[in-house]
Amino acid sequence: MVVESMPERHSASVVLMFAGGSRLEDERLAGVSHFIEHLYFKGTNRRPSSKEIADAIEGVGGFINASTDKELTAYWARVPSEHMELGLDVLFDIVANSRLDPADVERERMVILEELRMYQDQPQDYVQNLFEELIWPDHPLGRDIAGTEESVSRLNREDILEYADAHYRLPNLVIGAAGSLDEERTLAEVMHGLSLRPGLNGVSPALSPAELTSPRVLVRRRDTEQAHICLGVRALSYVHPDRHALDLLNTVLGEGMSSRLFLNIRERLGLAYDVHSFTQKHRDTGYIGVYIGVDPKKAVDAVNAVMGELRSLSENEVAPEELARAKEFTKGRLRLELETTNGVAFWLTYQELLLGGIKTIEEELALVDAVTSADMKRVADDVLSAPVQMAVIGPFARDSAFRLAIGA
């Protein structure tokens, strides 16, 4: 368990973070981690309905929620500090004593199927799923975290119970707490209140994705008013020593209204309303991507302009003033994220679970400050030379112009 006392705050936050998410699922069980996350809020032996779970926390003005990712699943609560023990009790109850009632399984199956269909109707989100299918083909990382309509339709209660029993065990769990709390009392509450099995049971290691050898384009024809494009390349993991240089590259490229993509493609060229970049990192891989929302008539021009910006990062060192701005942006955003007890609890828990150790905010900021323009160019040379993958949703009958733009 990791704890940070923040006595000046009036709240306390608790996070239960389990190693393992959709990445550990085979095709037959695709979406089971996300399914379990939903079901755990439907009722326990002590709190038999979702209303009773919600009322326990919301009745004191608190918040409770959960999220499933590709390498972790997190359950969290934020409550007024005097109700810290209640937050722990409810979280422990849902992860250790959920009923997984057969009727709830069937009802939630319908909810998740509707959720999957909803995302397919939101092209700005769906295009990123298609992009990830290209980045990690035939691999769990390339699948939607919620699974597929086929896999969710066939999951049964026995599958769910077996998977939960294998993964929701103490060796896979890190608990984080932050806020106005007493550390010794919090640790005592955890030792007294949590009942999960101590040993792992049949959890297979995550396999690394195969190498990408060529650029590819995937076009889904839709009669949309706007084209939605996501392109990018494989990049670095969250343990790679150059990850901070990659983050600063991403900031220079497409984070915020003073980034190159925003200033050049939106403001100067007027090619897109929404253009930005982003990164995703996993244990052994990652990517840097660019999203473009653009008039279909300007789509190829916008892609060519983005490719020009990527080449520029590889060919020229970032100017000192641009690097300084990127560093201040990155450090400022991190400080703002850690303003809340929830932000600190997630920060501590994420580091302990995935990195195996915790850096202070000062140590993390020092790593950002240590990055040089030469480091960024070296990383750009390495990462941006990888084969570009691109997904497109829009009213396009052919992919030839897009293929030409990325050299496919």
C-alpha cells in the first residue's frame, strides 16, 4: 500500500488498482475485464443493489467509480476525510464480495453491447480504435477494451467468475490513499478489511506484439460531413529511459494551442478544426499518434501537412524557447493533476503497480528538465522513422491518395 498525507485537504481518496486489463484476455474472453468492472457495482452480499452501493458513498457527498485499461483496472472513491473508512469498506466490498448475479450478467451484457455500438457511431472515437488495430494487429492491445459484440455476446457467468478469481488476488493489487488521513490508521483499516486470495492462479504473461514492417492505411467509408483521421507510429514504453523526451516531442507537436500542429495546420493553413497529438505507453511498447478532424476535400492536404511536421521534428532540433515552453507546459500540467487527493492517489498507485517504485514530483520534474534538444532529435530520428499507420473514416471510395501521403 502507498499512502500520502495531505493534512491541508478536506477529502481523502482511495484507489484499488489491479494489474491486468484487456491485454491479458484471449480472443474468447475479449472484454471480460470491462464486463467485471461493470458487474462489481451491481450488488454485493452486504449491499445487494447498485443503489445501495452508490448511496453509501453519495450519501456522504462522495464519488465512486472505476475504469478498465489495457494493463490495469482501477476502483476508486473520494470522500470527505472523516468518511475514509467508509470509502475503504465499500471498495473492499465490491471487489471481494460481489454477487455476480446471473440476472445482472444478462442486463449488463445488453448495456455493454449498446456501449460498443455507441462508440461506432462516434467516429472521432472509433477512428482511434481502428488505428490501434493497425498499430497492434492480431494482438489484444489492438482490441477495444470493451471487447467485441461477438465476444461480449458469448461470455457467460462461469467465464466471468473464473477470470475474476484468477486476477483479483493480492499479488495483483496495489492500494493507494491520499488526503487528510492518518497513515497508521489507514494501514490498519486495510489489514483488517480486505479479504482477497493471496496467490496467483493461472495468470498467463502478456505477450509482446509482433514487429510492424510496412505502412498501412485502413479506410472505413461513411457519409460523414467531416473526415476523421488518426495516424502515427509505434513508440516507447512507460519504462523506456527516453520516455520524457518523447512526451516533450508530443507536446511540441500537438499539445495545446501553441503546438506546431495547431499553429501551422489550423491557424496558418486553415486545414482542420481539430488537430492534436497524443501518446500511449505500455510495458513493452507504445505509440505517438495524431488526430485530424477535417473537411473531406482537405483531408489529403491535412495528412501531407502532418507528415511535414513529423519530418521537421526528425530533421531539426527544437529551438531553445520551444523546448522551454514544452517543459513548462509538461511540468505545469503534472502539478495541476496532483492538486487533488484523487490525482495523488492515482499517481502513487500507478507508479507502484507498473513501475515498481515511486518517484517524487521533484524527481519527475528533474527528469523533464534534463531532456535536451539533442535528446529530442535523437528520439524523433528513431521513433518517427517507423512505418506510419493510418485509419480514416469518411466519404472516401479509395485509399490511394492516403497511401501515397504516408509512403504505403
